[in-house]
Amino acid sequence: MSLLDTITFNDAGLVPAIAQDATSGRVLMMAWMNEEAVQQTVATGFAHYYSRSRQKQWMKGESSGHVQKVLDMYLDCDGDTILLTIEQTGPACHTNRQSCFYKQRQADDWVSIEKPLE
């Protein structure tokens, strides 16, 4: 059985991938991977994803330089979510924040708890 055979891709051929900072344990982002993105990630050691809006593959940081070096990959018990432990160069979020998860629920609102990096 191959690596790809053990992953349960959804009907669109995608699987969610969570990027977690290997040092701090903080979740930095979630993106989608298809078979090609998984293969490219394994082959290069850098995170590759599939953009649903652009309908194409992309390597994290290919234009910004904010690459994700993949140290380990984990598959959850159902085989339908991938966890990448990574070394992040620069901010992970396109809003120039360390993490895409910078909004916290406070009462009935979402409040930004992290400012963009300068």
C-alpha cells in the first residue's frame, strides 16, 4: 500500500492539512492538499498545497519567501486530515501575521489578538 492509498481524500480530491510550528506547537494555518501536493511535499521537504480559488498547486512561500520546511507529516486516525510539523520562515498568514488563527471569540464577537508583523 502506498502513502497516498492511506489518505482519504474528499469528493473534490482534497484533504485538509494543518501546519503546526514544530517549536512552539502553535497552529499556523490550514490549507488543502491534493495527491500532487502531498507528493511534492514529500519530494521537496517543503509544504505544497492546492488552491481551490486559483485551481492550481502552490508552494507555500513561492512568492513571499515565507516557506514552510516540513519536519514531519502525520495522518489522523480516520486518514482524512494531515498534520505537518514545520519550520516557518516569516509569517504564515497572508495578512502578515504569525498565524492565520489570530481572531479569538470574545462574547459575541471575534477580536484580533495579534497585530501584523512590520
